[in-house]
Amino acid sequence: MSEHKTIAAAICAVMLDCKGIKETGYNKHANYKYASDADILRVVQPSMAQHGLALTIDDIDIEHKTLGGKMSQWCVAKVTYRLTHTSGEHLTVVAIGSGADNVDKGPYKALTGALKYALRAIFLLPTGQDPDQWGGNDNPPPQRQPPAEHHPSWTDDERRGFMGALGRLGLDYEKQVKPFCVAQDWGKPSTWPSEQRRQFVNDIESGKVQIS
């Protein structure tokens, strides 16, 4: 007999309730949708409360690193959670999250990532397109393919133009821009279409993106 019979039953009940998470988050630079923490909590929190489950933090270990300049911080958070059932049974769950920011939001991004992945791991939460949108169609929409090492638009002329624009802004591609974009989960700029790189430069010029 399982020693976690009651808490296991509650976890299974939450799994039945949470059959899909709608992805409302959008990363314009890497052109993909994602499930935000609000998307996940909106579905999971009421079900957890209904089935007598609470998630609390037992320990946090955060590592800080400087990325591309003294004001660009990369943080990795290792969070130990305790999943407790009203019966008194509990489980320990460890999750990792990471985040980069130019000011002071790195730790918050890392903690948010850890929480999202803890919940997804505990309850095996599916994300992506809502299956109800397809009316039972067995042919779901095509999945986004992982980017190639270089996008077809990353020609020598395009590369020189992009590097020149960064240079005029006082930025080094290899030491600052590429590590920053990878840490933000945007991928390498060499994998972006040309219009995305132009928008990226415009965002830096306007202050929407800040790389130190």
C-alpha cells in the first residue's frame, strides 16, 4: 500500500480537473507563445484548494551572475517546495528556474520559472493549443520547429549591417547581445528573420530593450 495514498489521490483529482492550459504569453522576439504563471495558477489554484492541497516554500538557493555588463544580472533559483495535503501527508518537490534582467527582476523571473515548472511537473500539466478549438479533429496545427543555427536571411550583408547597428549603439554582439538574448530564451539573433533583428535594434534605440 502506498504511503502517499491520500495525497496521491488528491494529485490525481487535480490532474483530472486541469486538462489543458491556454498559453496567453507571447515572446515577440523569438516568436512563440508560452504559458505564463497566471495562466497556470488560474487553472491549478482553485483545483488544489478544492482537493485540499497547499504548496509552500521550504528553501530557496539563488545564484547570481553578471551577464554582459554590471547591470545585466542572470539568476538561477533552486527552490524546495512542500506539497501538503489536509490529511497531513506531504511531498518534497525541487524545481529550478532562471531569469535575466537589466535591473532587479532577475530573481523574480527565476522564482516564477521554478514555480511554473514545479506545478507542471507535479500535475503533468499539458499546455499549448486548446483541444476544444479543434472540435475533435485528429490533425492538430503544425508545431513550431526549432530554429536552425542560422536563419536563411542571415547573409553576410545582413550580418555586417546588424553588427554595425549594434556597434553604433556601443554593444558587442558576442560578449553582450548574444548571451543576453539566449538568457532571455529568445535564441541567437542569427536564427531570427531579418525583420525581427531590425525590430530588436529599434527596441534598443527606444529603450524598450536595455543591454548594459
